[in-house]
Amino acid sequence: MAKPKVAFYWCASCGGCEEAVVDLAEDLLKVVDAVDIVLWPVALDFKRKDVEAMKDGAIAVSFINGAVRTEEQEEMVKLLRKKSGLVVAFGSCAHIGGIPGLANFWDRETIFERVYKDVPSVRNPEGIYPQQKTKVDGVELTLPEFYDTVYTLDQVINVDYYLPGCAPPPDLIMNAVTAILEGKLPDKGSVLAPDKSLCDTCPRKDSKPEKLSIKAIRRPHEVIADPEKCFLEEGIICLGPATRSGCGERCINANMPCRGCFGPTKGVRDQGAKMVSAIASILGVEDEDKVTEEEVESLVKQIDDPAGLFYMYSLPASMLRRKRMG
Amino acid sequence: MADDGAARQLDKEILSPKPGIQSPAEGGGDFQPRIVGFLCNWCSYAGADLAGVTRLKMPPSMVAIRVMCSSRVDPLFVLKAFLAGADGVLVAGCHPGDCHYQTGNYYTRRRFALTLKVLEELGLEANRVRLSWVSASEGGRFAEVVTEFTETIRKAGPNPAKTEVFL
Ligand code: SF4
Ligand code: SF4
Ligand code: FES
């Protein structure tokens, strides 16, 4: 029997998800044995025309990492969708927008201005910006359009499964690959990770008091966090309450609070909004009846850039999707 | 959250045209603000009712949604209201200390303050959301709040969040 064809593709991402595949170590050899890789730009020399030449549905599964922010990425993922039986959104950026999704606090114009003009290491007195079409010596050169907004993969094409994480951990990748090879997949649209919150599986959860109340917010670089205590108890904002478990508590074990890369659990539509509720429920609860409106405001003011923090990985997947530019 | 009952009710109410409220596109000419008001059952909803029964004058700009307590108002409801086309969102509950569930509105207060900061960062003007305390006996105050807020929104103009962000 012919081996199932598999494609890996990357869009707006950092390359960490490619690294995650390599991180499978010896397991990678098992995967390579079992499948026929037909596209993997980072490692193999297949081209777009090779994919175009295939029959629709010829690829068993495409693992696509990265968010969609250019015309070229849009075209490629639409092409892969057509040629693939299954599409797996691989990693935070494809799943919920990820770090590239923070660009949704700006738009093309403000990003170009910053990157090609204002950055101190750039000298661009004529204000030259990338153009979609440029004539050089009578030849027209083209670049794909750079969109105002970063999109999650499922905002552009239908996605069958999601592998969350920045980057997805090897055990979840292997579970997913095994499930696909054995045809033992859960319902379409599932996130291939446990449906529990990170706090549920966190090694520090027992240190979390029944009733939490914090007055002072601290940022991770301002204090040395107690390696045993729940971050929230120390006033360090941790996105554990609004984040799906399954990463192996990587950040927590490195004594850093969670930043939400796994996205929310199943029932939660908007990770950031959930975090607003979670923090509001513990901020200055003691003697709340004596607190004035002004004091409430100054409590809240301590949180620097709450939108950027609560939506660190999930802004494109949020209800609003992006900032509305004035 | 997406299939939350209150959110569904909101979808239905705001998407169905209200007699007396016309958007400019419908030929109403001037901008008529549309406000979604989340009113707690025990105080503010009763206050709104009293304003009605007393026949107090106020602009017909608000769609009222009754919630059991102001603390029921998830930030998601506010976001959803804006996306569904509301130009302003009012959250109203019992005065601090008077919440039917003792401390619900203290929670509302903190959550509201934080929601406001997040909304501002996402490009929605802070004056489009308002938190007010209105007791069951304050029909007059309720009418005042709605009138004032409608004027604020009229000045602010149509809400920019309505613009869809799709590829
Ligand atoms: S808030 Fe963070 S540190 Fe505390 S229990 Fe949850 S995941 Fe663990
Ligand atoms: S602790 Fe949070 S941010 Fe860190 S890897 Fe896990 S889910 Fe991602
Ligand atoms: S019942 Fe009115 S605010 Fe809680």
C-alpha cells in the first residue's frame, strides 16, 4: 500500500514549529518511515508547482503552522486545503494567531512606518516602502500583498484539527500523528490536547488558597517568584485560569507564569475576556465594601497593557479580532 | 460562552429592528444611537420599569436586557453587543452595598474597570460603555442616565467595532 502523503507548510511563524518537528528526535524516523513527505519548505526541495500538479485530496494530511497575513500565504493554504484530506492547524499562530497576531494592534501603514522608517537602525530619508509592483530596468517585479490584519488559519480555510502550543510539545504531536495513521481521530474541529485548564494540572495549584485576593500586581522581571507558590497569589499575572492544559506546564516549571499559548478550553469563546473576569475576581477583594471607585481604578491601573497581556497569543481569534484604528 | 443563553437573547433582540429606532441607512437621516442596557433584575430593571410606569420621558434608544445581577455581565456580552451593532453599552446594577447577592456589584465594578481598559486598547472609546447604579425606586435617575448616555453616544457617533474584519 502506498504510504500516506504528508505536507508541512509555514505561514506567519517564527520557525519554532519546524523545530518542534525536528524535536521529535528518534520518533521522527518512525514518522518518516510511515509517511511520504511531499512538501516541507524548510527541509525538502518541493515547490508549489509540485503541489499544483497533484490531484485534489491527494495529500492525506497537511500540517500548517503560522498565521495568515499575506496574499501568498492565503493562496498557499487554499491550495493545500484543496489538495488535502485533512488540515491540521499546527501551533499557536495557526490555531489562535499567536505572537504574530499581536500585529493586530496596528495595521499595514503603521507597521511599515515603524519597520521601514522609524526604527533607529533604519535610514530611509526618501520614505521608500515595499510595493506590490516595482519597475526595475523595465522589468516589473511583484510582491504579495501584506494585509492589515493577521488571521488564524481557520478564518481563511476549513481546519479539521488543531495542535496547540508555541510550539506544540513532542508528545502531543506524536499522539496526533499516531491517531491519524491509525484512523482514531476525535470529532472534526477538536483541539488535540486535554480539555482542562492549566490550573487544573499545575503543580502549584495546591498552594492556591481557597479565596485569592491580591492588591499589588507585579511583573515577572520585578520579583524573584517563589518556585512553589501559585503566581497569582504573588500578584504575578498568570494566564493559567483561561488556558488549556497539555503543554507539560513548561513555563511554570521554568518559574515563569503562563502566557496562554495553548489557547482557551473548549467552552471559552474569548481567552482575553475570560482573563479579565478571572483577574477582576481576585483583585482587591478584601474590604471591598470600603473601597472607593477611584481606588478600584488605581488597582486596575497597575496592570500594564492588559489587552496585550490577556490576548498575548489569541488576539486574532478573539471576538474583536483586532484593534479598531482611529 | 458562545452558546450562552444571555448572549443568544442579545443576538435576537439587537438584530431585530426596533420600531422607533432607525439607523441612518434606513433613511432616518440623523444618527440615532443604539444602546444595549444590561439591567440587574433587583434594582435597575425595576428602576427602568418604574421610569416607564411613571411615563418619564427618555429617548427610545435602549434595548434592555435583564440579568439577575450586574455581575452576570461577562465582558463577552459587551464585546458581542458592539459587534452586533450597538453604539453604546450600559451596565446598571444596585448601588454598592445593596446588591441582592451581597457583593456581586463590587465584582462588577472591578471587572468593568478592567474591561474598559482593554476596550480602550482595542480602539473603542471609553465613553461608549457606562456603569451606573440605579435602585428600584430611582425611576427618575434611570431616565436621566439613559438620556445623558444617549447624548454622549450621539456625540461619539456610530461605533467603529461594527466594521467587520474578514479576509
Ligand atoms: S494561576 Fe498559574 S501558577 Fe497558579 S495554579 Fe494556575 S497555572 Fe498554576
Ligand atoms: S505554561 Fe502557558 S504559555 Fe507556557 S507553554 Fe504552557 S500554555 Fe504555553
Ligand atoms: S443584584 Fe443588582 S447588582 Fe447584584
